[in-house]
Amino acid sequence: MRRRSRNAAIGLIVALGLVWPGSAQDDVEVRICAAEADWINCADGVRSIGPRATAMLHLRSHVSQGRCIPARVVLTASYTDPSGDVLCVGTMDGIARATGNVQDFTIEVSPRTLGTFARWRNRPGQAAEPPYEPLMCASPDGRRDLLDTHLASAVGLELVATVLPSDGGLAVAGCRIVLPR
């Protein structure tokens, strides 16, 4: 709760227009957008799912007004084995896009299939079922991409959503999914 209070205070200060003047040699003003993100249905940061199930996750973003909108949502996934070692890490840049100051995203994740890993379910203007997007999951040393078969020993999936306002700033929210064997 302490982190949230500090982030909220920083967000309020920035949203009210706190401006850091540039140095005496230039006439540059630096504005930073306030942003906050939270997984709504990832209780205490952990969620369990069945062996073949998908996880329907809800992310809420708050982004300050002005030139901060639109904001890009980046999803980073890290798989871990029973000893806590990282099996692979992948990033989906721009899985969703915030077009309002407060926006809820429904992100469906299929943890056991990298080729059809995630999709933005409630994308505005989406008439048909949105397609899944693949996750390129690289080994920790970055030397090779892993396949679904390499994930057989995975027991955990850490999802981190990063909200990046268009005029600077960021917000980060994490959710751990327990994967049964």
C-alpha cells in the first residue's frame, strides 16, 4: 500500500502541472506524465489457473491529461521453473493502447502456447473475436527462442504490464500466474 500512496502523490503533483525548468542556459521545460497501472483480478499479485486454461486478466490504467494520451501498453512475460530459475523472457510491445485517462483492458493469456499467447479482448471497435498474438520467448542468455515443449517444466509465469504515456513517464503492474504441471 505504501508504494501506491507514493505513486498517487507523485501522480497528483505531476497532473497538477509541476514543471521542472531547464538549466539557466536553455529555455526547455520538462513535463512528465503521471501514470498508474494495476491488475484488477490478480489478488495479492498471484493467480492460479488450470493446466490448459486461459487467464482472463483485467488491467486498469490511469494516465494524466494533456499530451500524455495515447499511452502504449507493453506486456513482458517471464517463465520460471520449480527452483525459481528463469526459463525464458519475452516482450509484446503495444499489446494494447490507452486512449483515455482511465481505461480498463481485458487481456486474455494462454500461458502454455507461445504461438497464441495473448490478445486484447475489449479493443475498441473490434467486431470479431480478436486474434491471439505470439510471444517470442528467449532463453535468459538471449541465444535461442524457446518452444512450447520447453515450457513443460514451467511452474510460474510473471506478467508485467508497463504503461508508457506518449509524453514520458511510466507505470508498472505485475501479476504472477501459478502454472500447474
